[in-house]
Amino acid sequence: MIDSPAPELAVSGLERRGQGEPRVLAFVRGGLDHLSPEALRAIRAELRGLGAELVVVSPDGAWLLRPDDPVEPLAAAGDALAAEVAASAERFGVSAGDDAVFVIDGRGAVRFSYRLPPEAGGACARLASALAIAGRTVHARDRHDPRQRVLFTRREWTVTCLVAGCAAAFLSCKEQTHRPADRRPPPADETPPDLDVTLTINRKPHQLRIDPRTSLLDALRERLGMTGTKKGCDMGQCGACTVLIGGKRVTSCLTLAVMAQGKDITTIEGLAGDGGLHPVQAAFVAHDGLQCGYCTPGQIMSAVALIAEGHATSDDEVREQMSGNLCRCGAYPNIIAAIQSARRSRG
């Protein structure tokens, strides 16, 4: 079956779904409802390596899982689904009662097949190890025969993007150099008029007249002198500029100030009250959760919202939820300890 066209999937609503994209098809007994967070993270990591989505079909239901999206239920359990799953499994050569995994490339050809061994723990819990075997096998085959590869490797994708970007920039410069004489640049005065906005920051209103393109970060730092919120990458990737809007974490460098009108904005300056530190601020000091301190305001603001959301139940969950806040000094262990301490003190 390897390198031959994949049989049609006979499950209603899934026959044409995902055509043209690499996918992993798993026939299993049981569903994803009781899959542990650790197993789910391992499956997502393997899917990123394969560059594919995962479709799980079983008599208990059907699910779609992409590397960075929530699990999406596709079909509910029932006699009709059980019959369709059995028919599809037979087309793929899977015997009744067996669990199997197939990797199908974007051209619809089967690149890998694997029968899951009958071990304890449920088939879905063993999907991560099966996907790891699939990844090693497919990539090893790609190195020997590049014409059969599923998709770009990460390194090749990065190089391709860089080459395409440089080529686009070169062609743009060339076009501007050879612009016909009758083409004129747009007038410099065609800028949007300034707007009057009122921002409620730390429970106090602030009236400003600003360019509608002004980011909330620049309004805070340049117009209101609230420099506690830091400008790091200015691209929404480092988290140094994190503030709370309506209690939710946002990167202020990617938020227009005019979009924050009528909403409660909280910055690092507004956390402490009555002359004392906020519990999270105190925990960062007690656990030495900072070194240079540049990223600390954003770390603290994210931690405050994280605890309020109830997403700090374990160190692993804190790591995942705080992954958008980077610390170039590497104070992550102390940051995690500070957040857990503040959570426990909050009760």
C-alpha cells in the first residue's frame, strides 16, 4: 500500500475534508475525550514535525486535531458511524479490533502505515509513539528520495521564505527605480485626521488627541508618560508590553489606542494599592523572579491574568500559558515559582 493512492474514507462528512493537505489517519478503539494533557502535547509536537493534521476515527466518534488548534469533534458515536468506520478500516486493510495509523501526503498517496501493538493504556494514549515512528520513517525515506517527501522541512521552509522575501524586495526596488515619469507618489499630506479619545487607565480617564494609527503602547509611553509598560520587539512576540484590557492579557504594541476606548485598561502602575505591592509583585521580589527587569512588567501583568483565569494549576500549565512572555536573562524557574506562590497565597 505504501506510495499507492489512499482508499476513500467512508465516514460521512470526511470524504473530501483535508484533501490536498498532508494528514495522519488513525483507526482506534476509544476516543480522545480522556486523552491526558501530556499525551495531547506529545501528539501535537509530532504533528508539527510531520506538518500534517490528524484525523482519528473510531466507533466512539471522529475527531480532527491540528498542531495548534483545539480538538474538533467531527462525528458522534452511533450505529451508523460504527458501520462506516468498519467499512473504511476494511478499505485500508485494517482487521476488526486492530488499531492502525496511516500517513497520507498532499497528493493522496499513503506514505506510511503502522499497526499499534495491543498494549495497555488505550490506543489514543499510544498515538504519540506511533506518530514519532511515522516521523522518523517518513523523513528517513525523504532523505533517500526527495521527490517523495510530504512537505518542506522546517529549515527548507525558512530558507524558502527568506529567498522569496529578498526576491520580492529586489523586484519592488527595481520597479521603483524604473517608475515612468508620469507616475507620481501620493501627496505627503494624505494622512488621517487626529481623533479625540478617552482612555480609562487604572480607573482614571485620560483624554488624548492622537493619530488613529497610534498604538496603545505608544499612547501610554509617549503621550501619558506611563513607561512601566516596556517596548521590546514592537511586534507582539516578546510580551514585554503586556497590559490588561477588561482583565484579559493583550500586547499593547499590536493594539490601537482608539480600540481601547470604553474599556478598563490596567498597566503595571495600577497594580499596587494602598502603598503596598500587589501579591504577584511581592512574589516576584521574594522569589527573585527577575534579573535585568526589562521584561518583568509584562511578566507580572500576564501572571496576574493567568492566576485570575485559573490556568496556574501546575508548572507545565504555567510554562505553556506564559510562553508568550520571553525573558532573555533566563529567569524562568524563579518566575514559575513566584506565580505558584502568588496563586497559593490567593487561595
